[in-house]
Amino acid sequence: MATGSRVERKKYRNKNNNKENKNKRNRKPKKIVKRIFILLIMLFFIAVIGGAGVFGYYAMNSPEISFSDLQGQVSSKIYDKSGDLVKELGGQNKDVMEASEIPQVLEDAVIAIEDTRFYNHNGVDPIRIVGSLIANLRAGGIVQGGSTITQQLVKLSVFSTDFQDQTLERKSQEAWLAMQIEQEYSKDEILTLYLNKLFYSNNVYGAKTAAKEFFGKDIQEINLAEAALLAGLPQAPSTYDPYTNPAEAKERRDLVLAVMLDRGMISQQQHDESVNTSIESMLVQLSDSSTKKVDLVIDAYLDVVAQEVQDKMNVNIYTDGVEVYTNMDFQAQEKLYDTVNNNEAVVFPDDQMQTAASIVDVDNGQLVALIGGRKQEVAMGLNRANTLNRSIGSTMKPLSAYGPALEYLNFSTGTLVVDEPYTYSSGQEFYNYDFEYEGNMTLREALAGSRNIPALKVLQAVGLDNAYAFLQKMDINILNDNKRELVEANALGGEITPIQLSAAYAAIANYGEYNKPYTVNRVVTSAGTEEVFETETRQAMKDTTAYMLTDILKGVPGVFASSSDIEGIYHAGKTGTTNYTEDQLAALGLNQGTYAAPDGWYVGMSPQYSISSWVGYDNPNEPGNYLTLEETAIPQHIYREMMTYLMADVPVTDWEKPESIVEVEIEKYTDPILLPGPYTPAEAKSNELFIRGQEPTEQSLAYGRYINPPTGFYAEYDQENQVINAQWGPLTESGQFELSVNGQIVYTGTNTAFQIPAASDGEYVLRLRIVDGNSSSDVMVITLTLTTQEDSSEDESESEDETTSSDDESEESTPEGTESEPNGNELPEEESPSVFGTESESENNPW
């Protein structure tokens, strides 16, 4: 029987219903989680099955790999711009190592850095793959690879390392072939094949060859430090080249040693001893037994090609078997090599003086030819064309000072700059190269004449930030105290490589359009993938800026750089030298009166080519390693030889002036710039360039303005009063009359008449002009000749003298003839006064 009221029973039922509903709601999320979990499991198995299917499909289509593939070296082919084969790269001269010859210390080093579980996997290491995936995700990029030594052997034998070839298909086939190799060959055999196939820089292939070439040892004699270096080199042979980049090589070697210590392969003492061994002390001089002339000729160019392909494609041209089509003009490359090595067209004082040069096609940025040194008898030698870290001297001035001023301040080539004693903002003194001062100069004169003080003033006017922004548009990043910024001294120099310098001047020659210099136009990988490259182009400066700089620098060859002059072509250029400090001169045993420079530069350009060249010693602070004044001109000789060669079959063209530029004759050294006045002398005039609309319109009066000459100038002799009465017309503009007789000023004022005493016979030359400040009119001239007449009378015993003007006629001035007179109080008498009866005349104003 039910108890309680109906209300209570209702509450009881509602309460039970709520509990049931709550239990249902609690069970619902659990069902959703369960369903998601089941779905994920299903997707995982589907992915595994699908992945296995895809892997199986790709594996079935894997290329065959033979022992000869594993043992041989895949060659790369280098072509010039005409498509002709220049060089084939490969390990034809390597010493093959047997498995029994591998020293334990090298085996440990290689396994530690490349494949820790080499002896435990079957060609593919899932743990390594997952570990590298996590490391790369954390780093936000590729910092660690997942390939085993066996996979790398496959890649070096039949595949490419190009990113374009790192497809799922290629990775699947790589893994499948690696597992096949593991079934057919022992671990020792695989390791031996791998070590024989590696590239170690300097045209050296195989670990055994590397030990002999680098250390002068048999492979079994190498120590821990040497083994660690060999283990670390193959990852990036050019970057870690111990001969050209010892610091980078040491860093990589020490990383290998740290990994070996961490894995317990070596003791702390062994680690420390090896780390404290310098790279230089380990190396021997590279042999040149297998080096051919072509290797030396293209050495610097090939170095840039290798780095460019590595950067753009992650492909190693020494190991990946690619076809590289370059922008090299092989004939020009060979000509450049002979020019700096044969001592015929260009004479060097000794074999120790070094050089670097870069030639760029102005239109497209293609590197035509490069030289990175001279008298270098080994391939892959030091390439100064892209590594030189020396100041470019005054070749910097158009880039850091004058170019930015024309760009941002709209300066004219006739803008006034003053060459005078001056200091940096810090108060530090500095001087021109000749320790003299030219005073007022136009911007054109200051840049062409390479004056230091005006360059600093111009940089200060435009500002360091604007100048730096200008440089960055040409990929020039100057460092000062490890900061990307300019200092005032950069008006006079800065560290830029020869390649960068030639590219920057190519932008000037190309109306301001900058083309990033490049060596490679096309690469075909071993997998058949073709990659085509073009330059990166940007407008680095206005065409007006580029044309004005070019127009100024056309005045350098043959005038300020006599050895760079070439007849029959239009070209421009800039010299550059650097200086020793007083202390450095003293250390060299030289006094301040001896000319000595660490570096000599010249960069020149035609509408077709830009060429930069440098000479100097690698160790300029050692006794005798300095340039004389004559030797600083060697870069000009290199330029002249190469530009003459390159332009021999090129139509001669000149730069065309942009419509936005006007050329105007100005009076020099005016500020603001003024047009010449009527009496501005020729030496004070020059033709200068302006942005259209900003050319001067006001005329200079520094040398005087034009004043109309006096009118109605008339003179007659009053015999009775023995005076000459002169008169003339009134003034029509400001000024006053100046009357002189026989060179002596007798009247100055605004009256229109004057009496001149004339009691004696003789010639009276009257000159009248109008003067106003430093301006004066043409001079009007009247010449009167007074003579004595003797009358005889029969009735008188005395004679009487009578003075009259000739023919008793008055004289009136007429504008005839020209006579120059100085502007002063004393006017010189004529050397040959006008004779009696000659018409009076005017004299042009000399001012």
C-alpha cells in the first residue's frame, strides 16, 4: 500500500527519474571516448596497411643496385655557358681500402657521429627515425637525419641528395635497397664501401686517400684527433675543409669527440688531448700529382658553384652525380687565370703577392669568370673572390656616401663640398691621401678625385641609417663590432668581397637594377630532376642615381687611374687603397715618408661588364708585404687586360641619359647652385646633372651682371677756356658713371656732364662706363688730339700760340673695337693711342 501524500509520491518518482537521467548522461561521454579510440585504432591499421601497400608498390619499382654501383663513384659533369663539358668530378684517383684496414678509432668515430646502432639494425633504424623527427620538430627545421650508414651508401650509389628527390617514393626505395644490402653484405663490408665512397674536400675521395693526402699517413696510423676529423668532414666537405676553414673543421671534429666521450668510447683524457690538438698541426701540404691546369683555371669558379648548388638544392656536386650547367665563359676564365699567373700582360713583383677578381654580366648578374688567387698549385685552394675580408678602400665611396646622397637628398653632380681640415664626430683627425686640401669642389670633382674629407661630409649629410639601407639593397651588410651598422669611417672603406663589389658596381652600370650574382643556371640530378635558376632582381637605386654615379666615374680612367684607360669604349671606374697606421708602419720598419699600402683595388664597368680586382699579401703586416705606389696600380692592369678582351667583339655603346635627368651649365662652387653670369670665366663653369625640375634658374652675379653702356657720350674742346666738355645721357638703372682721362679717374657720380682741364697739347683719351658694385658696363671711349698752331704777322714781332682740337671738330663715342680693362681706380693708358682724326669707340666690359 502506498504511503505518504500524492505530493510526496510525486517527488519520489521525480527523484528516481533524475538519478536515471544523470546516470545516462554520465554514460554518454564514455561511449564517445570509446568510439573515438576504436576509430583511431582503425585509422592506424588502415594507415599501416595503406603505408605498407605504398611501400610495397614503390619497393617493387626500385632500381637495381650492383656491387659496382656500391664500389664506384658517381661522377658529376660541369659545363660552361656554351654547354661544353669543362670538368668531370669523381673519385678516379682514390685508394680503395679493405675492411681489414679500417682502424678501430675511425670505426668508432664514424659510428658515433653517423649511426650509433649500426650493428643492431637491418638497414633501417626506426628509433633513429623517430628521434630525428622529434629533434627536427623541436628545432623547427632539419637538424638531424634519420638515415643509417647503409641508407647513405644507397643514396651515394644510386640516388641524389637533392631536396626535390627526397620524395616518399625515393625514401621507400632507399629503405628497401638498404635492407637488401644488409642481407647480401656484412656490416664490415658495408662500412668499408661507405668509407671508400665518401668525399672529403680538396678533390679527395675515400678515407684511405684522405689519410694520405691530409696527414701523410697510412689509414691504420691515424690517431684519435685525425679519425674524428675524417668522421666529421663528409657531412659538409666544403664548409669543414681543414685547409681553408680550420676553425669550422675544429668545431666539427670536437663535436665528434664530444659524442664519443658521451657514449663512453673514449676517456676524458683522450678527449682533452685531441681537442687541444690544432687542425693546422695535423695537416701536411696537399700534393698536386693529379692536378691538371683546368683544375687550377676553374678552381675558384667551381668552389662558388659547389656552394651555390649546396645552398639551393642540398646537393653535393662531388658525390651526387649531377650535371651542372654554369654561366662560366671558359675562354674568359682561362684568360683571367693566365693574366694573373703568367707575368706577361700584368707583372707581379713576386709569387707571394696575391690577387682576386670577379667579372659579372651587367644585364643579368651571371658570373662570367672568377679568380681566387695566383701561383696556387692545388685544387680547391683559398678562394679570395668570395672569402676576402679586407677593406675595399675608396671604391666604397660611391656606395656608402655619394650614392645615398644622390638617392635620398637629390644632390646634383655640381653640389658644393668643401675640402678643408676636418675631424670625425669623435674629434679624431683624418686626412686626404696627399695631406692637402682643395677647398671648394663640386661633388663630381670630390668623388672622381677621391677626396676623403668631402666623402665623410656627404655621408654625414645623408645619415648612417640611410647609407646602410642603400647598401642592403645590394646585399652588402657591413659589420662594426659584430653589429650590422655603419660608422663614419665607412665613408672611406669597408669589408666587401670582390664578388659583392663587382655586383654592386654592375647595379650602377645597369641603371640601378641589382642582379644577385650567380654561377649556375641549370642542374640535372641523377634521378632526372631538372632545376633551372635565375638571378634575384631588385631596383637597388633610382636610375638617376646610377646614371649620375656612372657619369662621374667616367672621369676616372686615364685621369685618376691612368693604367685603366682603354681607347674605343665607354667605361667608368674607381680606385681604392688602404693605409697602415703609424704603429704598423713602424713595425714594418718604414717611416711616414715611405708610401706603403696593404691593399690595392680597382673596379670598373662598361654597359656590358663589371670587373673588380684586388692585390695584396695574405699577411700584410709582415716585413716586405706591402704595396708600393706603382704596385697599387696592378688591379688597373688586370681590369684593362680583361675588359679589353671581353669588349673585343661587343658593339660599342654608351649609357643613355634617363629622361628624368637634365644637364645644365652652372657656375661652380655656388650654394645654392646658380647659372653662370654674363662674365663668369670659362674655368668657373661646368656642365652638371640634375633631377629634372630641380635644375637652377637663378643667375650668378659673382663675376658681375650685365649693364647697358652709357648713351650719348660726347666731348668737345673749348679753346677759349682750355677745357674739354664731356656729356652723356642719364642713368636708366642703378649705378653711377665713372669717367677717366688718360687712365686717371676724374669723376664718379650720377651727373651727365663734366669739364676736363686741357691747357696743354697732347692726346686725351676719355673713358666712360657705368659701375654698380662689382658689375660694370662696356666702356665708351673718345680720343681727342690737341695741337698748337703758329700764326705769323708782318706787322707784329711776337708770335701767338693757339691750341685747338684737330679739325676744330668735336668727338662722339661710337661702339667700335674691344679693349680689356681691369676693374680698379687706375685705368691704364693705351699702348698705342688713337691718332688724330680716328673715330671714337666702345670697349667691352671684361668682367
